[in-house]
Amino acid sequence: MSFLRSLILVCAISGGVSLRAQFEYAEILGTVRDSSGGVVVGAKVTVRGLLTNVQSSTLTNDQGNFSFPNLRAGSYEVTTSVTGFRSAKSDELTLRVSDRLRVDMALEPGGTNEQVTVVADASPLLETDTSTRGQVIQSKQIQ
């Protein structure tokens, strides 16, 4: 009976090891930088499967890096966006089993729609209609 248990235990352990050695997943990783080469922190990075249209998003870390582990083999595209920069999109990426594909993204400044309104509120230096402004001038100041 103990021999049978030992045999089952050996088969289970050796079977589990061979299953762990087979990877069916791959990974897309990279760094997001601006046009001057500095890293962009907090950029939204989205990976989309072109055949399934399933997408997943993450934010870049404090070093500008992102990672999408456990992706199935197939065709993907990566897009990146952050306020103050134009969005960037990669070409079609073909991911195979066990690949570790690096896709570094570069963002150009722009893409922000903002309107600046300047309102001048200059009080007149001389008010002739009212006597709300007044100042006493000493005789030494006149001379």
C-alpha cells in the first residue's frame, strides 16, 4: 500500500513540474518617455487584442515603466495617453508564446485644448466723476 502511495506521489510531482515548464502566455512591457527623453509618470497605457478587441489598461510607475503580463499569443496594439501630450499608438504587434516584447512609447507635447482669457481690470488713475479717491499733497512734494 505504501508503495502505491509513493508511486502516485512521484507521478503527481513529476507531472506538476512538466506542466509548469510550459508557458502559454507572453508579456508586453516598455517605458513611456517625452520628446526630451524624460520618463512620463502616470500615463495611461492600454493594450488591445486586435482579434478579440479585448483591452486592458494600466498606469506607468514612477520610472515610466508599464507591463502587461499573461497575454495570450496574438496581434495587439498599444496606445498611450496623458494630459498635456498627444496620444501615441504602436504598430500591430505579433505576440508569440513565451515572448517578452518591449514597446517603448514616445509622447509629443500638445493635444491639450485650453483657452486663456485675460481680463484687464485697470482702475483709472484719475476719476473725474466721483471723489472716491483722494490724497493730500504736502507743500514739500509740490516744490
